[in-house]
Amino acid sequence: MRLALLATLLLGGCAHGLIAPLPDVPEGTGATVVIIYYSEWTTSTGNVEGGVPVKVTVDGRETLGIASGEYVMLPLPAGERVIGVKCGAIEDTILLRLAAETTSYLRIAPGGSECAHIRELSRELGEKQMKGSIKLELESPK
């Protein structure tokens, strides 16, 4: 009972969905970054497991919370962007050079004792892993 309560309190502290507004992107000038928190493991009931909810950062700013088994499509301005995955004070980042009207694919994977890792994927692998994940719809933070 105490363990379940502790787990609820720890995991409940991570927001889900948008935490902060995304930057404005004038039409035709932005790129799309698809972030997939993919898990290859499922329980006997079909539930995804293998990672706790994490925060995604864009250019150092906590932007959204995402759970294992979800993906999100972020419209971002073209140019250099630092995308990160953060658990508490631990963060792993990747530098992307985004061109207008392109799509980049990133995968968040559980990192054991180091929270999680974020890596770039090919378009083919990204699209394949999206099919096994649930789309996280973006709504303005409240």
C-alpha cells in the first residue's frame, strides 16, 4: 500500500501534454519534429511498460510531458534546436538542424539508472514506431 502511494506521488508529479506554449511558426517556414517514446515491451494485458513519464525540452525550456507508448508532432521554427528528455535534474539532449518544411524523427528510450535517452531515427524507422504508439494531441497549457 505504501509503495503504491509513493509510486503515485512520484509519477504524478510529471505533467502530461503541453507545459508551455510552443514557439510561433509562420506558415511555410517551420519544420516538424516527431518525438516517439517507444517501448518494445508490453505486459500480458497489452499495456506498454518500460519507462516512466518524462519531460521534453525545446531549447532548454520544459515544453511537454510524454508517457511511454506515445508520440507527439511538434511544429518548430527552422534552424538549430536543442531537444531534450528530462527526468528530475537529469537531461539527455540532441542538437537538430531543422530545415523549413521537413520532418525529423526522435526516439526516447528508457535509460535505466540514467533516466532516458533521446536519439535521431530514420524516416522509415520513425514511421514504423509511430504505428505502434498513441498520438499525444497538443492542447494549450492551462
